[in-house]
Amino acid sequence: MDKVNVFYKLDQATPCSLIGVGCAAHIVHNAVQSAADTLPCDIENFVVKVFGYFHIYTVRTEELKDFCNFVEVEHATLLGTSRTRWLSLGPAVERVLKLYPALQSYFRSQDKAPNSILKFLEDQVCEAWLWFIHNQLTLFNDTIKQLEKEKSSAIHSALYLSSLKEKLMERKAALFMGLKVKSLLVGFQERHQVDVFKKGVQNFYDCCISYLQEWGSPFTELKCLSWTLLEHAPEWDEVECSLSVYEEKLNMDDMNMTACGGVGP
């Protein structure tokens, strides 16, 4: 570990061993981003290119509005994303999906449409992945909102990360894709495409879960302290479990168990 690292200096200056947990929000961001990088379609690049194509170009935007009217879709402004906050992609993806029929018609009508955009819009597999990512981003964004609450501790973060991992494991077991994705799979021309897609879904969940397990492992030590949040009356078993976990980090000989008010067997 870098000896100029703040955590290293604090750990050296403290009699008891410290637990370095890192930023839970960054762990969540990086988990879904690393998993999305395994997909055969570059969702982020597509959304960014579509936004850039219409951004500040009034004539193009007005033409898109006409196509929205033609396919009976209400026009809405396309949204950009933040390079440093990957989950900001969520609202942008949702907006693209809302305008998808209009975008398909618009770019098909253009003589010099960007090849990468048109190729994505013509590929039903890419559309399915776009809907799949939209479903996943909702779950990850909900976790981020919990982590960014004003009154949130490291123990809260441990519970939120654990809950996210459990939900992902449930989705993996059920091979959850969403109803819209399943309806698109029916339209795939070859059975092989469906099998490849399902394998990609499985790989996505594996990547997310693996990342959370690796980088979120320090938080697991904090889960046993959930009773300190006082969301319910603590049980002695919970307190005792915490003591057994942290006895190596604390000098148990100096602990006065009478501070527990005589609670115990």
C-alpha cells in the first residue's frame, strides 16, 4: 500500500486495525459499467453519438419532430451523459427508447446517416440489449439513491450493497431480462441468436456479482453491526456475533462487559 495514502497513515497511527471500505457508490457504478463492457453492443457509444448528432443542430431536431409526429410518438429532448458518472446513462437510454421508432425512421431517410448509428438501429439484437440495460440501470440507480441519502453510514452502505448483490443473484437465477426483451427475442431470426443473447445475460450478471464481491468485500465485515442502527431492539446474539468478528481488532481484555448492562446468557 502507498505509504502516503491517508488510510495507511491513519492505520499506522491507530492501535486497532482499521477497515478500508472505499466508496460504495463508485463500486456500484463500476460494477455495472464493467459488466456492460462485456456486451456485444456499445450502448454508451450509441447513446452519446445520437445525442451529439442532434445537440445544437436545430434543423435536425425539427426534422426529428416531424418523424415523431409521423410515427405518433411525442417528441422529447435527447439527453446527454456524464463521462464520470456512468449511471447518468439511465435517463438518456430511457429517452432514446421513447423516441426509438422515430429515430429509426429518421436515420433510414438520411442519405449520409452515420453508419454506426444506423447499424445499431437496424439490429434487433442491439435494441434488445438497449432494453436490457435500461432494466438494469433502474436497479443500480435505486441503490445509488439509497447510498447518497443525507443520513447514511458505512453500515447502511454494507446493507445496500448486500441487497443489490442478492437481487442480482435472484435475477441471474431467473435469467431476468424484462418483458420487452423477451418479446424482441421472439422476433430473432435464428435460435442461435437467442442462445447467444441468454449467454450474454448470464455473463452480465456474473460480472456484476463478481465485481461487487471483490471490491465490496470490506463492507461484509460491517453487516454484523446492523443492530447498531437501532431499527429494532438488539438481540444479544447479534451483539455477541459482532464481538466475535471484531475480537481480533480490539483488545478484548480491556473491554468491560458490564457496559452491556448485564445482558447475556
